Amino acid sequence: MTRSKIIIDTDPGIDDAMAIFYAGLCDKLDLIAMTTVFGNVTAEIATRNALVLAETMRQVIPVARGAATPLVQTPNHVSDHVHGVEGFGDMPAQTPKGSALDVPVPEYLCQMINDHPGEIILCPVGPLTNIALALRLDPSIATKVKAVVIMGGGLHSGGNVSDYAEANIWNDPHAADEVFAADWEVVMIGLDVTQKVVCPHSDFTAMLGDAPIIGDFLAQATDFYIKFYQDEVGVDGCQMHDPTAVIATIYPELFKYEHHPIEVCTDEDRIGETRISNDKSRRLAKVAVDVDIAAVKKIFFDTIKTGF
Ligand code: RIB
Ligand code: CA
């Protein structure tokens, strides 16, 4: 079975860790690189954490450090109340053995996509700053990716950091608007579906026997993450935002979609809102509006259990 090449642009981040473990263990995907971005944590911590995740999986995966600030706006505060100061809940900072590539992310993304035309799934699960900068550098990458599948936004769901904005979009609305305006079909895996995929802590402790190392990592990290959802969101479990987006790259049939041109509000009142655009020059985005929750959860945990 041929594996699809995937590059994850990420701000790890606890649900990012789930997404990266899933992609690294999935026999349908070849995680050929990770690029990092500010968001849940600083770009520096995101880069350290991406290296730690690859090493926890005992895999050599190139990591390139990306944008530390948004394109235009003043940076929002990192989400340490959700992901912890070091990005993995109460887990102490770990020092990776390896180091990041010494290459600018926009150039790196353009090079990889131009070297593998039609082959790479680009899966951003953080703010879209790196992706917008890569499009500015070489707009033709929009026509050369196999797919672009983002975790971000929400069409009918409202927001999670305001009534209107989802965190990844809110952290760089200008970049997100440039991404939706580019010449490609953005697959938007947003809060309309990711808020429905909720896992209690027992789901994570249940896999400790099958995957004691990766399972223990996630059980520890989700302790903190689930407490945030219990206390602040009122759900007894965590919303599986980023792994749901990665699963959508290879199991699109588990989702229902609407097709609309999408724009991002960059003004004060509803900044970060993803909404249907009247701009007829924009390509239609494929917006996930429903999901087979049980199937996504089963695919995630069955794959993680193949780890160690
Ligand atoms: O709104 C959820 C998104 O914001 C996820 O990608 C999470 O990791 C944070 O980056
Ligand atoms: Ca993320």
C-alpha cells in the first residue's frame, strides 16, 4: 500500500501531539516533515516539542522552525491555560537530541512541494502564517499540492476563543484570509466537526497496555488538557481538533461537507470569523459540517495502539 506524503504545520500543543503521533503511526501516511509556528506555545517551544514528538516515536522526521509572530496583528497570548507552559500540560520540558533544519519555512515548503508536485498533503493545524508566507513566495504551490486540509475555523459553530473566532484563525486572521483566497480548494476541518469528537480520560488510559510509551505520554498530557475542558468548556473530555483534521486527509468519507467561498474577518468586531464570501474570484472551500464521531475515534485509538 502506498503511503501519502504529508507535511504537518503545527504549534504543539497537546492535540497537535495526538495528530503527529497518529500521522507518524498511520500506515497510509508518510510524515515527511513538520514545520512549526507560534500559537499554543512560542515558535521556539513548538519546534522543541515537534522534535521531542518525533523522537518519542523513534522516527527521524525533519523539523523546520517557522513564524514566531502573525503577519500583521500584535501576537495574542499563548494558550498556556489550555496546553500548559511547556505545551504538553504539566509535563516538564524535554530536551530533544536532534535539532531543527536551518532553513526558512516558506522556502522549505515551496521547495518540498515543487520537488513533489501532486504528491504532498499539506495539513496545517496551527495559525496559517507559514502557509500564507509560502504562497506569497510561490503562489503556484496552490496548484501543486495533493491537498490542503486545515484544522481551523468554524462555519455554523461559532468560535472557541470568541463568539466568532476559532483559535488558529484568531491567531493570524490576515494569513488565514490569504490562504482561503489562494488558487486551491481548502478543506476546512473546523469546529463544526472537531468540537463533536470528544474523548474522556478513560479513552487515553485504556490504551496504556497496548502503547505504554506513547499512551503514557498522551495520558499525562491529556490530564491537564481535559481539566481545561471540564472547568472552562463544561465537557468531560477533550475535543480532538488536530487529529480529526489529519484523519480527514485520508478518510474524507467520514465527513459531510458544504462548498462555499470563505473569507476571514480581519476587523475588530468579529476578527477571526470564517464566513461565506461574496468574492466570486475565490475558489470554493470544502467545509466539513458533520462527522462520523465513533469512526474517527476508533481510527485514532486503533492506530495509536499499534505504537509502543
Ligand atoms: O481551536 C483549536 C486549535 O487551536 C487546535 O489546533 C489547537 O491545537 C489550537 O492550535
Ligand atoms: Ca494546533
